[in-house]
Amino acid sequence: MAMNQQKMMKQMQKLQDDMARVQEELLTETVSASAGGGAVTATVSGGLELVSVEISPAAVDPDDVELLQDVVVAAVNEALRAAQELANQRMSAVTGGLGGLGLPGF
């Protein structure tokens, strides 16, 4: 029985190491999303940090600032969703084998 516990502890340590590695890798990756027909593009890191916002000069209408604000929000939100999905995919690749351990939430 002690061997099984030792083996499980080694597997859990490897899982922790793999998860830490993936989290570190995600910090260097970015995803982008556009809104308003490409008028605004937001880029977010895998760590869910907004890296940049690009706004087409054609999207800037001083008489309709609210529309531009809405488009920026839409682009940022879509980029955040894409970054979260990227993180989920990467973590699933690491944690995918946990289902067989009977741990809740996996």
C-alpha cells in the first residue's frame, strides 16, 4: 500500500509541475479578437492580461464615441474569452488523466 501512495504522490507532483509549466507558457502566448468588422482588435495574453488594442482610424467618429466604446468592449471581451479557452485547452491536456483518480471536479 505504501508503494501506491508513493506512486500517487509522485504523479501528483508531476501534475503540479506540469500545471506550473503550462501556466508559465501561457503568459508568453497571446490571442487576438476583432469586432466592428475589424475596426477594433484586442490582444490578450494567456494570463488574461490585455496586451494591446488597435483601432482603425475609420472607426473614430467624434460624433459617435459610444459606438467605438461598445466595439472596444466587444473586442476585449471576445479576446478574453479566447484566452480563457486557450488556457482551458492547455490545462485539460495536463489534467485530462485525473478523471480516473476519482477526484471531484476533474
